[in-house]
Amino acid sequence: MNAIRKLFLLKSLYNHFGPRWFLFRIGYAIRMKTGLIRGHIPSYQWQEKALEDWIKPTVPSQPDEYMQWRMENEPVFLFDQLPNIPKKARWNRDQVLKEADQYLAGIARYFSRTDYKVGFPPDWHSDPSLNIHLPNNIHWSRIPDDSDFDIKFIWETNRLSQIFTLVRAYAYKQDDHYPTAFWTVLEDWMEKNPPNFGANWKDGQEAALRILAISFGYYAFRYHPQSTPNRVAKLVSLVAALAERIFKNIDYAIFTRSNHTISEGFGLWLAGTLFPEIRNAEKYRDDGRKILEKEATRQIYPDGGYSMHSLNYHRFVLHLYIFAARIMGLNGSSFSDSVYQAIERSVEHLYHLINVKTGQMPQYGSNDGALVLPLNSCEYGDYRPLLQAGYYLIHKKRLFPSGPWDEDLFWLFGVEDFPAVKEPKKQLSDYIFFDSGISKISGKDSYLFVRCNEFRDRPSHADQLHIDLWWRGKNIAVDAGTYLYSGEEPWQNGLAKTNVHNTITVDNQDQMQKFSRFIWVNWSNGVVLNHGKEHGVKYWQGQHSGYGRLSDPVIHKRSIILMEGDGWLIVDHGSGTKPHDFTLNWLLDKDFSATEAGGNSLQLDYQSKLMAAHFGSIGAEPEISMVSADPKSTRGWVSNYYGYKEPALSAQLHARTTDILFWTFFGDESFSINTSTDQLTIQKNQWTLILDQKIISLNNADEKKSLQFSPLVNHNNS
């Protein structure tokens, strides 16, 4: 990166985030490089501090006496005695026991998808995917943030989320191996991870999630004979050390303005709430609560969307708020009304995005594979457990009929049986979430999401005007996901780029410029121009200015027309004053196959010609390219789980011109498609749609109805 370009990027960074954020990040970088962070958060050995150094002077510090005090004074948790799973529960007992037993056998599941041999207890400093081992004898600040391997593969087992599986397995089968494993894992982790040494102390969010898992395991097994006074004393020392690590660096989390702010605030609050005997507990609890209160209204938009523009991160923070609200209520306290309102808005927002039959969502934004509360055996991409729990918290009733997603209700609320859902809550078929930049349009057997956002918080992906199309419950035009945050190129957060999204790239550039792996500058501005329904025809139009930074600025406008019978026409207009390389990108389900190619159009058939995708252009003859699972690039891949990718079909149309009009049509064989260089004609029953170089027109011969739309860029809204 040359000096002038870097200066311009820094200026944009300053404009986006403001002087306080900018100065803090500079100061923090200096403290890291000079070693001041190591002085502020020193590393040490566990034996250098006894229990009495971690707890208040008024609390007995001898293990036997302390444990007795703890039992008499401990705050209320989700359950007093570990509950037995109801016999009538429709949950996957076998899967839970299998995963628990595999863990005891040295096999851990990573990111809800892939099993790795890690040993038992696991090798806490190894990446099993690449067989990389990091040192545990240096301060965490000396471990680089960015490298050619992904540190999340080390952190995954260190979140100790397998504790939830051990607890669930014990509830199904009172086998002493499970509480024994809990304590074995905890003691080994402490032995191999002295405070502030190694990668596992590097991130405050990881410390917070570790506190959550440890607390869940402690309350589940605290009456078991394996839970000796000495072990409980060690556990509390660990919680106190983790909380101290978060507290001493909480400013960094606050200035990230992200899910880290919420998770680390949650970690402080949880440690201070469930372990009031540790020193500074009240400050941890109160400071953590203040953070949670503030961020609920700042990060959750008025329309219920999430400021990080990521549905998975939205799930992440909502899980934390639901858990915190429940624990707070059990202990005779509550959040302010604004927090519960934010939870309610979130549940409503996500419900209108969800496929109610599968629980699936579009993969919008970053997806790091995190599942904060793994309390069920549903698919990772199933959001029904989250929404069922969130809706019950607010309304004290189900959102969905009974099913495997009810297990979260059991663990969080103790609910075994309550009235069935009489009528499913009605989903909005068509809407625009202006704050979060998502629009939905629904047909009879299909629906479409389109991204169009005027960003006020940092974008996650460069995905303006990206489309996800669902047909008969199947996601057929897809978002590529995330795959990896770090790694060898092109996988260094490579699926955040524009060219893997269902939109247009100009001159092979992203809609925004990358400053780092997670930070974009020169944010694109999107605006919804037009939307509605007339004569049974639905329409939507939007455009963005992401390519306005080019020496010859380019505006991209997208028009969407839904015809009766689930026929989708998408028209893209790109306009400059000089020649540019325009590329229309589509990432499609792997079941698409090419049946016809030639001239200015391409036809792809889906699943035995049940429907087809047609692509072409007006006024130019594009180069057509199709790739599936390209081994040398990010083309033709989709990642539904972090760290795992599988083939998809990438179809691209490219033309070098000053002005381009691409078109795409999805529909079944009942639509008649005729194409030429200058015109596209689509017919079904009484309707005829014509696209030429200037206008989209629809005419109904029988009812003498007509509609017209301009697909051309509106420079006044750029």
C-alpha cells in the first residue's frame, strides 16, 4: 500500500469512526508495540495467587469453609438441581450422547460441522486443521492478530462449549464420566494456560464465553461428589482471573463498537452476578450491566436489525441478552424497558427473515460459526431455538409449534409443557427494513431478499444490491458465507468481497475499499428508489454509489419485477462516461446445470428443469463464464459452516462498455422467453413483459392494464 493511498484510506477511516475512535486505536497500537499492555495486564503463574487473593476478605478462604459459604450464599441459576430430560421430549438424545462420548474419546466438533482429533483433554494450543501449535509461554500481546492461519481454530475448543454437551448428556444419562470430564478439562486448561500467557488469553470475548460455559457446568455439577472444595476454589479463581482480563482491557472492546462490546460487557456482568464473592464483583456487575444497557439501544436498530450487518452476530448477541435477562429475573432484578424492547424488536425482525419450515436464514454478513448457547441438536443454521426462547422471554408463549427447538426453553425457563400454538404468527410477505438495509419480496412459492443500505455503522461485506432467492423453500441464488477470517490468500476473509455476491462489480473492484480484514472504508451508500405492487405485479428499485470513487464514477441501479407465477426479472444498469469492465455475478445452488449457451444469453436449468435461470444483456454481447469449485480462487464456493466450503455454481457475464444493461430471469417452463441483442420478451398467459434499452414495460392484453419502469440510473439519487 503506497503512502498516498494509505493516507486517503486513513482519512476515510477518520471520517467514518470519528476522532475518539481514531485516537484510541493509534494509542492502543503504541501501547501494544511498546509493551505497556504487558505491564498493565501482566502474565503470571496460578500458584502466585491463592484463593484469598481473588475473593473478598469477609469470605472464608479455606476451601471447605469457602464451599460451605458458597452453597449458602450463591445466586440463583437456571436450575437448582440438574433437571432430568422429560421422557416425552422430541429431542435428539442419541446425538447428544454421541458428541459427549466423542469428546471424551478425544474428538471435538468444530463450528457445528467438522470433527477433529484433539485428544482428551484437548491440546489447547493447536490448530487441528493445519497441525499448527502456538506457544503458551509468551504474553498474549506478542501473538500477531493477522497471519496465514486462523486463530479461531485454536480458540474453538478453548471456549469450552463442550461443557454444555457434557451437561446435556448427564441430564439424559447419569453417567459419572461426564462430571468427571468437566473437572478434568477445567483443571487441565488451568494448568496449560497460566494467566495472560498464550493465545487463549488474547481476546476478551473468548474469556467471556469461557465464563459462561464454566458457570453452566459448575451449577450443573456442583452437588456431584467430583465437585470437591479444592476444585471449586480453583474454578472461582479461574472465573476471577478471566473477569480481571476482560476488565483491564474493556476499553478496547468498547471502542470496537461490535458484538465484542456486548460479549465482554456480558462476561463482566455474569462474573459479578454469579460470583459476588470475588473482588470487584459489584463493579464488574454494574459496569457490565451499563454496557449491556447502552449497547442494546445503540447496536439494535429501530427496525430490529443489527448494526454489524450480520445475521449470525445478531443471533450471537441476542442469545447473550436472553440469558442475561433470565438470570437477572431469577435474582429479583431486571434490565430497563429499552433492553426488553430491543430483544422484542430483534425477534420480530429475524422472524420475518426466517424460513419457518427449516429455520434457515440468508447468510448475510460475517458468519464466524459461533453458537453461544449450544442447548439443542438442531442444525447450526436453524434460528428457531433462538426465536422460540426470545419470544417466550417477552410473551410467555411459543412462537413455533413444539419441536426440537424447544430444548432451549427447557434449559432457560424450565418449561416442559405449555399450550400449543393455535395459529402461527403471520410473517410479513413484503417489507423494507430501512435501518438494516434488507428488503423482502414474496411470490406464491418463492421469495427474494435484496440488500440496499445507507451505512451508519461499519459494513460487514461489500454486498450492496446482493440478492438471495428462495424457491419452494430452497435457497437457489445464495450468499457465499464466510469460510475463514484468516488464512492464505484468497481466503483472508475473501468471501466478504463483492465478486462472490449476486451483484455487479466494476473494473474488478469491490464496492468499498479494504483497510484491513474487517474494516472497509469509503462506504457505499444505497438507496431504495421505488417499490410497490400494481395489477398483481410487484416491483422494487434501488441503487448505490460504491463506484462513485472511481476516476470515472459509475452508478449501479437494480430493478426487480415479480410477475404472477413466480417469474423474477432482475435488471442491472451500470453507467459511466468511459469504458469500464462490468461483470454480473451470480452464485447459484450446485444443482443448476447449463443447457443452452450462445449469443447474448445463457440458460441454466434447475433440478430436472423444474425452473430455469436466464441471463443476458441488452445492447452488448457479454462474455459468459461458468465455474464450480475453482481450486485457485473464491469462485464457485459456498460456506454454510465456518471453516468448511462446498461447491456451488458461479455464473458471470462480462462486458467492457460505457453503459451496460444486464438482465436475469428466474422462472419455470410456463414462461416463454425470447431474446435478441436489443430486446427481451417474456410472456405468460395474458401478460407480456418487454425490456429494451430504455424501458421495462408490462402489458395485460385481456384486462388492458399496463406498467412501465425505467431501469436506467437516476443520477439525482447518487
